[in-house]
Amino acid sequence: MTEIEQLEIFSNKIRKTSLDMALSAGKAGCHIGGGFSCIEIFAVLYGKILNVDAKDPVNENRDRFIPSKAHCILPNFASLLHTGFIGQNDILSFHENGGLLAGHPENREIGLEFSGGSLGMGLSVGIGMSLAAKRKGLSHKTYVLLGDGECNEGSVWEAFMSAAQFRLDNLIVVVDYNNMQFDGVNYVIMGLAPLDEKLKAFGWQTVSCNGHNIGELLNAFEMPHPEKPLAIIAHTIKAHGIPSLENKAESHHAALSQEDYDFVINAMKDGSYGRI
Amino acid sequence: MVEFNARNFRTWSIMGINPCIWSVAFPEIIADDPDALAMTADLARYSGMVRTQSKFPDRFYNFGIAEQNMVGTAAGMAMSGYHVFMTTYAPFITYRCADQIRHLLGNLNLNIKAIGSAAGLSAGLSGNALLALGDMAFMRSIPNMQVFSPADCVEAVKIMLAVSKMNSPTYIRFCGATNIPAVYQQDYDFKIGKAVVLRRGAKILLVGTGLNIVANALKAAELIEEKTGISVEVANFHTIKPIDTDYLEQIRDFDLIVSIEEHSVIGGLGSAIAEFGIKRKCFPRQVFIGVEDKLYTLGKRDFMLDQCGLTAEKIADRIIKEIKND
């Protein structure tokens, strides 16, 4: 089996768990849209890229992963389940009062480096971790997942500027560019394009790819970026693969129907997933 | 090793507050702590950091005029085990990056010290945009945050050294820059969260905080006693949070409490005392002297303090009037 095939299987596991979580949240709903736009990104990070180990969660030289966009708890917790950081019982309590995973928690013991939710903070935190690694002579890398909507925040641009200033070649940003934010399509609400040109002008190495294509994502992570931070602009689709929610702003926080659940499960089985 | 003696106290008073933080206290901290770092947002020169920075360049980071990113980066470094002291003007280290402070320092309880310079009315000549009058109110409302406001340069050094030993988010604010009168001529016992009684009295209690302000309160106490013969106690609250409840438990027999601060009368030291007192069956009446909830005519700090009734003479006059109205 090729590496890509293995990671596709892994991404299906993450997707299946994400579906289970979304269904268990019931009518209250959860962050489906921004979760399903970055399933493959999580699969590649946790299946290949990140050097993290549930048996040694606070190893000083572990890679750091900051899910700054925060609205990705479905694939995030699913990834932690399938890499042994948390258990099946934990996973379904994410929407319960007082649950281990309630409210975007920070808990290094279970692989959660940062408590997100207020957008535009995570990249700066990642920069701090990258600077700390340089000071300590540690070889680990820091990965930050940003949303494209999140990039409206001015603090993100302060951080973009400083990461280049500090020549953080140990920092990698992935932008989940699903073209949507809470109120609608991002070029209607607040245009971000051309993000790659903007980041190049800010002194970053950039690479764009299809964020649902495992092979393209793997290649993007291979992009050399000496003396510079790397930004992977992953073009994605909000609520990817879910018939009634795909590419709709309402998918941001929504309830998952049994019909959609069954559809995606069947699509994964027959290999047609992502081709609605 | 910093020596707390009368000669140094005089020297520090002449140096001004910023060099005391960065040329006296901080070198002492980094000598003991290889993980202590300093950060600023394009304010190294104003803050008096340059001398120490040139000696220990690897301990300093400058973020340009980008406070939110500075706080976020401080958080990332604190999560990696570093002890960050970060500074810029008080309105920017509090209001400008309020959300980062609230979440990263407060909710995540990170070991970061935020130092706000030119707080209160210090920058009156530069305009309302530069004033920090509710900074303590905001910082006090953040979970886990400790809030300090030194009475003079000596106390500023003591606060820096004390908080450097604590693993807790912290805000230190100071008003003014130079011409800081010494409140302490001799060494004294500084404890976090413990008020210092500078003058014993029986009837009126002046509770002050901050550079110049505590000194003015001491002078006001003398004026009141001279003019009225009424016995006045003065306490210095260098720690606004946690507030010294042990001391506040002992003050019910005063006729009047007067809180004095270079801060809005909403949410600062006065409020912290009132929040305590209102829960007691018996607690003295309180007068709040501070910056009222309005905009003032702009000018230098002395001019601003005078308008707000924070000079020794105006404090004394106000209190004498209040007693007559009783």
C-alpha cells in the first residue's frame, strides 16, 4: 500500500469519527463546515508530519501543533483518538457540560497545546514556540492551522510580519482556505486574495495546493523554506463531502442529519467520497 | 546583588522609574534566571531598556508597534518555559491587547509579567489616547492576574524582584517617569498582597497607591492633622490584587476611609476596598479620590493631578470638607 493510500484510510477514520461526533451533538449541532474542510490536512499532519507521541506527550522536542482556527475540533479530537491521546469515551463528551473536551480546552497531556476560540491569537503563540525552540536549540517544528476567515484579524498580520523578521524556518502555517466565513463567502465579506502574493511580499515561502488531495498536501509540506517560515495555502471546501451542507455558510455550526451521515459513510465505503 | 540602603534609595529616586525597572531590577532577575526574557513593542528607548539590552542582547525582543503579537508570542514562549517581562505604555499593554491578556495570561494562567509605563494621567500632554485610567479595573477583572502599583522607585524594584519568583500572570503599572519622591527612606518588609502602614492614626484612613500619590497622601495627612487635629492613618496598597483583606478587616473603627489613586474612580483601588467593605456589617464611609468619569482639560501630569484633586493640598481640602459634612 502506498503512503497516500494509507493516509487516505487514516483520513476516512478521522472522517468517520467526526461524523459520529457531529451526530452525537444532535440538534444543538457543532462546527461541521470548518471541520470537514480540513479532514485531509489533519490526516496528513497526524498521519505523517507531526512528531508527537501519546506515550510521551510532553517531550520537549515534540512538534507543536496550534489549531488556531479552533473551529476544527471534529478532526482535531478525531485525530487525537486515532493517535491514542484520548479514548472513545472522551470523544463523545465534547459537547457535554464539564466534559474533558468541552470548550476548546488546552491540555498538553492529551495533545492539545493551545486553547483557541478567540481568533487571531494562535499564530503569535506558534511564533513564541518557534522562538523558544531556537533559543533552546531544539529541532522540533511548530505547525499552525489558520482559517482564511481568521486572516481578517489584524493580529494575524502582525504575526506574519514578525515570523519573517525572526526568520522562523521552523514554523509552518497551513491556511484552510475554504472561501467561507460565518456570514458568507469571504470575497463578499472581506476579500483575502491573493493570499500567496501577500505572504510572499511579507517574506514568507508559500505553496498552494488542493487541501483535499493527500498527495498534494504531502508535497506542500516538502517545500524547502530556508531562513523563512512556510505557508501552505490549502484550497478546501467548507463541509466537504456532506451533501446538504457542502460549500454553504450555514454549515459553520450545524446539525448533521442521519441522511447526510449515511451518505458520507456509504461514499467512503464505495470510494466515491468527495465527488458529490 | 541589589542593595536596599538609603544611598541607593536616593539614587533610584533621581534615576526615575524606568531605569529602576530595567537597569536595577531586571539585571538582578536575569542573573538568577536563565529563562527570564524582556519584550517591548518599539518602546525600548523610552522604557530605559537600552543599557541593559546592550549588555544582554539575547534576552530582549522587540516586536515593533504590534502589541497583540507581542503578547501572543510571550504566551508561546511562556508555554515553552520562559519567564517573560513585557512592556509598553500602559494603555497599549492593557486595552490594545485586551483579548490576548484576558485569554492568554488570564485563562491560560501563563507566567507573563505585563509592565505598563506612563499609566494614569502621565501622558496628559500627549492626549486622551495615551491615558490609562481604567487599566487596573480591567486587569483586576482577569482571573489569576495579580495587579501592582508601586509607591516609589524602591517599591518598584521590590515588586519586580518579588514577582520574578512567582509563577503567575502579573500587571505592574506605574505613572510618571522622573521626579518620583521617595516614600521609603529605609529598607522595609515588602510582601505581595500586604499593605504597608506608613503612618499610624485613629480617625481617618487614607489608602493610597501609586508613584507620587502615596507621597501626596502622606503630606495630606500632615496637613489635615495640622488644620484639624484629627488623627490620620496612611496605608500604601502596592498590591491591588490580591487586596489585603487582613488589613481591611482591622479598619472598621475609622470614621472615614479615603481611597486615593491616579485611576478612574470606577474599578480601581477604591472599588476593591468598597467591594470588601460592602459585605461587612460595619465598615466606615468611603470617599473616592481619583479620576472622575469624564474627560479633563489636557496638560502635563502635575496639571492633570491638580485637576483631579490628587495633589496633597487638594486631597487635604477635600477630606476636611467631607468631615464637616458628616
